[in-house]
Amino acid sequence: MSEIPDTLREQTLKLLASGEAVSRADLVDTLKVAPSTVSNVVRRLLEEGTILEEGVGRSTGGRRPRILRLRDAGGVLAVTELGARHARVGLCLPDGRLLAAEEIAIDIAAGPKEVFEVVAAAFSAARADAAPGQPLLGVGMALPGPVEFPSGRLAGPARMPGWNGFDARTALAERFEVPVVVENDAKAAAMGEHSTRGRDTGDMIYVKVGTGIGGCLVTGGQIHRGGRGLSGDVTHVRVADSGERHCSCGSRGCLETVASGAALARELQRLGLPVSTTRDVIAAADDAEPAAVTMVRNAGRLLGVALSGLVNFLSPDAVVIGGALSSLDVYVAAARGMLYERCLPSVTQSLSIEASVAGPDAALAGLGHLVCAAVHVLPA
Ligand SMILES: [Zn+2]
């Protein structure tokens, strides 16, 4: 039998894991390859015991198809998304679905060693609580900074002392001795958003706006990584009317200095409001504090300005705004208004511009998806 390309094997397992395909016919339709090619891949996966064949599905004319599914070997995936002061920690089923999640306190500025101790303890507690006796199959971690792919090395993250150049993937693999995925938080959240919305979403620009701003293009159901995996940086796009403030990157007038939660908190504080975190900004805007609402609306408009060039260039099917600030309708509406104003009508005609539907666990859901693929693609 000829060698099966890794990508075809990976795509087949992903489609079966997500339930997008349950039969050989589904795989032929979705993968757009010859039935004989699908037969070869399926035969190989059945032989090695990665998948099972059982029962029969509904007929769409002709013979009723045999149902294919991943072998349920038990076990869990442990996933975490790190922020500056908090981390979301969760467990996923082997097919990537999120089982349980909670928030714990961390201090990312304490450096990777100390943070990994706290996260490992939280993984142990979660497994003892929600999946006692289940083996750990894989680990995923989303980080709030640029992550090189596939090495998982941090490349010049802001506000993360001790992390620059740190090889998070190797450190986690040595600690847990299972396949590990390390990803930028916006990219992980984009995958979670895309899988929550389903494959009809099409090409999507996802922006995560919290204390900082991150972005990701999902095209053909895959993260567009670019050279070294460092794509998606919208935070240091220079925007007009931004007040030319100094940015953490050393430049001036970046989007981050006007449209991020950190920038809004700083500006509101300067006006004398009792605001120090992104959560305080959201609370002030929810309370209809006039200065907060005006500033949040202006921030949303500047996000729209920064995204308009990308939208004209890429002509995506969807722009999705996620992260904490996406809970503010005024922010999302201002960004949407500016995109309609700045983009070509032919491009915005069928463009959907919406707040995230995957919510605060978007990154954990995305990691579940990515770790599931890594666990099933790597030879057992
Ligand atoms: Zn900058």
C-alpha cells in the first residue's frame, strides 16, 4: 500500500473527531479526493486501531454507509490560557470537547517556572475532581504573546519578563511526557470560535481585545500562521488620530495605545475615574459613565480603522471581535460602523461583523481542537 500523506491522515481524523464526517462518503465529499484514496486512508486507520467501524447510517440512495468514529480510549486533555493575573484551566475529552473549566490566579511576570508549577497543580486538581483515574493524553497552553510555530518559543512578548525565547513546548513535554501544543492566545481563540461557528463560517478575521489586542486569520478552516508563526499582529498597526502615544514596542501611535483595555484604563484613570483594570473599564461603560462610553466608542472606531485595510485586502467572510471588550455592544458597533465606512461596498456586502459567540472559553475550546489533532496525528 502506498504511503498516506500526513495532511490527509490529519484531516481525516479531525473530520471524524469533530463529527463533520461520519462515513467514507462524507470524507470523499469534504476532502474532495477520490473514493479510492479515502478507502486507503480509512483501511490504514482501521488496521492500526485508531478508528472503529460500526453500524450503518442513513442512506442517501444506494447502500447504507458504515459509520466511522474514533476509538474511545478514555483519557483527558488538559488545556490552559494564561493572562497577566489569571489563567483559565480546563479539561477536554479526547475528541477536543471542553469538559470543565475554571479560573485561577497567577502572576505571569513571575516567569515560566513558577507559573508552570501553579498550572500543573491546577491540572492535577481538575483531573482528580472531574476525571479521576483517567490518563492524560495531551496538554495545550495559550500564551498572551507572539509564539513561534512549531517550536512554541516566545518571541519578544510584552509585559512577560523571563519568557522571551523560552521554549514552552519542550518544557511542558518534559514535565507531562505527552504531546503538547503551545499557541498564541488569539490564534487559539480563533480556532475555538471557528469550530463553534462551524465550517460554513468561511474565511474569518478574529480579533481578541482584552488588556492587549491580538489577531488571527482563519482560512480554509486552518490558522494562517505566516513566516515563523508570527502572523496576526494588529496591535502595533499605526492608526491616525491616535494621539501619537508611546507604545510598549518602542514606536508611537499603535492601535494598542488607544483601543486596548490597558489603554482605556490608563486614560480613564487620567480623567480621575477609579479604574485600573479592563474589568473596571467594562463596568464603567456598563454603568453608562459618559467618559467611559465615549472613550470605548472611539476605541472601537480606531479598531475599525486598523481592520479596514485588512478587510479590503483579504475580503474575508467574517470579522469576529472576541476578548473581554467584545461584551460591550458600543465597542463592537463602533468597529462595525467604521468598517462599513472605510471598506469597499462590494467587500462588506456579504461580510458578517459580530461579537464572539464562543465566549470566555474560546481559547480553551480551540486548544482542545488543536491538541486533539496533535494527539491523534502523532504515532501512539
Ligand atoms: Zn506598538
